[in-house]
Amino acid sequence: MRETVYRMPTFVSADHFYAVMQAVFARLTEMPAQIDSFTTSNLVIRLTFTDPDAEVLVDGRQPPLEVFFGPRPGKANLEFAMPADLLHRLWLGKESTSAAVFGGKIGITGNIMKAVPLLDLFRAAEAVYPDIAAQHDLA
């Protein structure tokens, strides 16, 4: 008989998740050269998370990068939905982004071909996240 293993969620609440995400995006705004392709992309990206339920809206219509935490009205060019723990594992390099996308772990609404500028933003987040996760005792 196989035993079921339950893992505690990485983020204990939406406020905890938002605090970590605010630290990540604050660091990214200090790196305008690395995220320039996104801040000039004219894209608005909505990231919706579960466990905890949270939402982040990233506005790349003009520099500097604007990020909103919590539900926001309006339409985004692309919308991604995933568990918050999955984002944590992706940004720590413990799970493959392409495997998560093609394996159906990330829900995507909108034209994914427009997401190319988002890759630079995502790579920059991957670079800073391990340090921020460690600062928040998540690594």
C-alpha cells in the first residue's frame, strides 16, 4: 500500500505570497536593462494563483515596470493560472517551465506567441528569486 505524503504549502497566506512577490518585483525594477523587452512590450499579464488564492497583474505598456498585487479589473493580453507552489518550484529551478506548460500544470489564456517578452522578465525573476526565497525562509 502506498502512503500519501502531504506537503505544507510554501506560502502560508496570500499576504505572505504578496510580500515575497513584492520583494521579487522590487528587485526586478532595479534591473531595467534585463526587463526592458517586457517593459516596452505593450503587454499586460495577469497571474492567478491558488494555495493561496492570489493575483498579480504585470503591466509592460511602458517603463518603469508596474506590478499590482490583488484582484484588478480589466483585461490582460495573457493570463496564467497555477498553484503558488508551482511558481516557487519553477523559480528555484526545481521544475521545468516548458514541462509545466505542456503538461497542463499552467493554464494559459491568450496568444502564447505574444509571451516572448515575458521570457526575459521570467528569467530575471528566476535569477533573483533564490536569494529572496532564502531571505523569507522558503529555500
